[in-house]
Amino acid sequence: MRRYIPDYSDEGISRDRYLELLHFCRQYRDWKMQADSYLGAGAQKYDPMPHGEGAVSDPTQTAMLKREQYRAKIDLVDQAIAAAGAEWKTALLMNVCYGRPYYQISPVVMPTSKRTAYYEAKRLFFIALDRLKGAD
């Protein structure tokens, strides 16, 4: 099935930038799993042996820093969703982040049955994400 790629060139988002932002969002599930995996990081037993330079001496701190990196990306997507309208959060997550097509999203999670309202929220989401993410 051919996928439709919307045209956001009026907002300064090229086709390639749109695909970059879309694939950035598709990693949302992986980020959540990775961030959760670092929650139970335990301390390491003390080892009196010398280690090479640059060796990590505190695995708990390393796990916390990695978790914060994933949480920063998750928060970036959540901020863009909030800019598009918090009532669209579940629908946008299902469509943009998890890849579910619009017609498979349950009407229960939609604040309105108007399709154009959903696509406007999706457009606002990508505009906000483009601004928040910057040029990398």
C-alpha cells in the first residue's frame, strides 16, 4: 500500500524533513522501553583493581544519564503533542508514533469525528516538533 506524504512546504518543512521527523517519532516506543529498562539499575560491587582511563566508575550514574537522554526525546514528542492540542494525544501517538493508520484509530480516543480537525492537529504537531527539534 502506498503511503501518502503530506505537503508541509508552506510551513517550511520539506518532504525529507517530514520523513526525518516521522521516523524520529517512530522510535518513541523503543525510547520508552529503554528508559524503563534503566529504572532498576543496581550498584556494582567494589573492585579494587585499577581500570583504564575513562572507565565508568559509577554504573548507577551512567544508567541515570542514559535514561535522561531517552526521557528528553520522549518529552520533546510530548511537548509537540501538547502544542497541537492535548486532547489529540492518544490519536497522534497511535498514528504518528506507532504507525496505525487514521481509519484504524478508535473513535473513542478522538475528541471529534471531523477528519479535517485531526489532520490539522497532525499538521500543528509536525510544525511544533520541527521547531522544538531544531536543525540538529
